[in-house]
Amino acid sequence: MPLPSSFIVNLTRGTLRVDVDSASQPAEALFDFAERRNPKRAFLFVSKVLGRHIPVKPSVMAQSFSQLAAQIPDNLPEPILVIGMAETAVGLGAGVHRALQSRYPQAMYWMSTRHTLGTPLFARFEEEHSHASSHLLHWPIDETLKQQLLATKTLILVDDEASTGKTFINLSRALEDAGLQHIERIITATLTDWSDNAVTKALGEKASSVALLSGKCDWQSLPNVPPPEMPQVNTVAQGAWKPNLALDWGRLGVINHRHTLMNKIRVKAQEKILVLGTSEYVWRSFLLAEDLEQQGADVHFASTTRSPIAIGHAIKTARAFSDNYGLGIANFSYNVLPEQYDRVVICTETPASMVDQQMLNELNAQVIVDD
């Protein structure tokens, strides 16, 4: 059966046409659609393999990490720097980095963040269409990582999807302005890419793209449709959370990933468990979910987010609650039905007392803290 080549999606504020040019698997297996509660962009591609807005088995997520990493070429100039894009793709970036280390064992992983850590910033860039447009990149604390960062020759920029490529372009230019002067190759890696080679067109032949699916999309707005009210979530202020820098898993750069949640809980064979990461704290949460699945539990993984999305299409349920970083903003969980699971486990890098008690009650969840 041929892979579907086009979709037309009617949303409240307009019509989205999607044309698929190439795909490693059927489009329906990779993504669905939703509506943003965002005046700047109305539509959202919702990944079915990412483990953010739709619960996914860890083994399915790991397969997507490996499939995407496999498209990244051999013989790239080193040092290599892999950057995962906050908030949605920080776990995807870490997964691609882990998969790449079979070929590039000294590749460094670094993630953009919307959290101020109290440490010096290396760069700041904008994701202009986003509900939270500002991204921060913090200098590594470790001197060896600092020197490797500055010597970077290959950039691998990871996000869940690219619509226009502009955020990648903004990031690349911000890194160059901040001091990365030896870049020979730039590779963008996404699950879905609709940008029509925008990064190569803007940055030249040193830049290229890989994706599990690529194509083009066209958005046609309806006239006279009022924009939605968007919750105020665009902040990089210091909240009540005091980060433990010794437990950092990517904001300050890492070579090797540590699994600090191992043995935090015990499971039974075929026990149905949802592991829920929180905001940017997803990679170690995922590692726990992967470990529990390998022990024989029936595990799905998802994460909370500050992204405001309307119910409809791929979003069947939504919950809003106070963020656990003490920023005074809303966070959300989507498509989580606690009655489908024997246990819901929320993983957090903040103290358990900072997790919204109402959410805990609604999900009948237990909290596991990275300490």
C-alpha cells in the first residue's frame, strides 16, 4: 500500500494542507494534528513517537531515536555537539545523542532551556512563533566541556519538527555570534520536516537536514476569526526552584548520560504504568520508563508541558495545573487517562512538595524525585 501523500485538515482558524515527499514509515504512525492556543501560529503537529502530548511505549520512542540518528552521516568532523530544543525535544535530543554515541562516543549533548540556573549564559535565541519564544544556553561549568564546546566542528540540532526552519537558523547564528567559530557542518534532525530545505538555503551547503518524514505544508487562515486567548507562559525568570547543578543532565552539557532514577520503584510483570516526565525533565524520566519496560511492565511515557493546546483532533483530554518550578504559570498534561493504568508515576527534578497536589489527586499519582 503506498504511503499517503497529502492531508487537508480543517481547523478553527483555517485550513492546513500537508504534502508528504518522503517518509520512513506511514505518516499516520508518526503524527497527528492539533490547534495551538496561540495567536502567532494556529496549528500543531503532534508526534505519536515523541512521548510528550501522547503517551508512547518507551521502546517505540527508542526506535525513533535510533532511526533518526541512523540518518546522520558517518565521518563528520569532530568535536560534535548535539543540541536538543526546549521544551518539547530535549528528550528526543538526548535520545539521538545516545544513539549516535555508538559512532561518535565523545559527542557532547547540550540542551536549550527556559530556566535560569544562576550560571553564566553562552547564548540566547528566539523561537518566534512559540508560546514561550526565548531559549537560553548556559555555559558548561566543567572546563573540559567548555573547551570542547568552543572547538565544535559539527552541530547537530534536534527538534521534533521544523515548519519554517527559522528557529534552527536563529540558533545557528546565535552560536556563531557567541563564539563557535570552527563550524564545518550543521545538520538539523527532526521527526517531521516541512521547511523545504530552508536551513540550507539560509546557511549554505555546510547545512543539511535529516528527518523521519519530510514534505511541505501550507496554512490558509480564515478571515475574521478572533485569535485565542493564550495563557502567559513566556518566562525565563528564576522561580522558586533552586537547581542542583550536580544533577544536571544536559543544560550544562554532558558526554555520558547518568540514570539517577534506577531502582527508585519496583514493578510487577505486565503492571500497567504511566511514567510522566515534567516540563524539561524528561530524559531521566524516560530512562526510568525504559528500565521498567525492560523489567516486564506494560509502560507508557508522556510529559507535562507549558504548551497551551486546544482539545480536539489529537488532543482528547487536557489538564491544567500550577507548574512545579514555582514560576506561577500554567502547565498542562494531555491525553492522560489515569483509569487506563495500574499506577501513574510523576518524575521531577524539583522537590515533591512543589508538584500541584490537585494534579496528584486527579491522577492518583506518586512522585519520584531526582536526588
